[in-house]
Amino acid sequence: MIDGPKSKVTALLAQARRGDSSALQRLFPLVYDELLGIARIQRRRQARHETLNTTALVHEAFIRLIGQEKLELTDRAHFMAVAAIAMRQILIDYARRRGAAKRGGGAETVSFEEIEVALENETGFSDAKADALIVLDLALTRLQAQSARQSRIVECRFFGGMSIEETALALDISPATVKRDWAMAQEWLYREMRKELR
């Protein structure tokens, strides 16, 4: 978990909301280890590539967070959920750049089975994994339009590696709601991704 007390993280986030630009810089050492944990989960699941190592993913996510003009973070759990979203965006951007470089910007169809295998089993950032992430991101964007809460749960659970309880805390909902919406979101994404690949 975090090296410093939760109250210090919350106080620094409050200072940042009031316009203290140095507050996020002081926050970074307090949350660094936890951000590394999230990044390790992401790299194990999705990206093990020399140009996108764990430390680079953490630093790029933090730079994106502090670069936002108005960052409304309330507490540690909310910060970690937003960091997971930033990491998702970085990984998807990386997958798109990889696909564009490989295919000259053209799209290539992959089977749903390849997506499942790529996301669950492969350890490297292969072409199949890059394609799978892009299809998943498109489906997740459509889910956002249907249910913002389910989309946020997927970001916390899948991209942030957060537990049911951590997700509930970050989104200020009950663990039972997280469990139910997580199951529904997975089923919905599965159907949408299959449609994408027909």
C-alpha cells in the first residue's frame, strides 16, 4: 500500500484541488509504490516491451495526471482509479501506434478467440495483443455510453488490477454492486467484441 498515511494523501489532493500545483509533486512519493503495483499488473497482462517498462508507464501516467487542467480527486482510492484510467489510455495509445506502424494505419481482423488468448495468456506486447486491446477499448467506449458505472468498474478491475473492495471504495458504491456490474460488464463486452469481429 502507500508509504504515507491516507490522511496526508487526502490533504495533498485537497491542496491540489485548491490550485496548489506543487501538491501533486509531493503526492508522487506517497503513491509511487502503489502505482508501480498497478503498472506491474498491466505489464503482466498486456505489455512487456522494452520501450514501455513499468517505471515508464508509472511516470507517463503521473505526467498525464498532473498535466490535466482541472483534476478533481477526492481521496487515495479515487486517485488510484484515475491513475488506472490514465494507464489504460497509455496502453491503448501504444497499441494503436504499434498497429499503425505495422500495418501502415490499416485495420486487420482478428478472431474473438485470438483476443481472449492475447489478453489472458500472452506475456509480450504482440500484434495480437495490440489488436485485442484496440477492440477491447472500442467496446469499452461503447459500454461507457450505456453504463458509465460499469465502464469505470472495468477500468478499475481490469486496467487497475483493483479488488472488488478497492473498486467499491474508489467508486463509492457497495461491493455487491461492483460484483453484479462487473459480471454484467464482462458479458456485455464479450458480446460487443464478438460483433466487432464478425
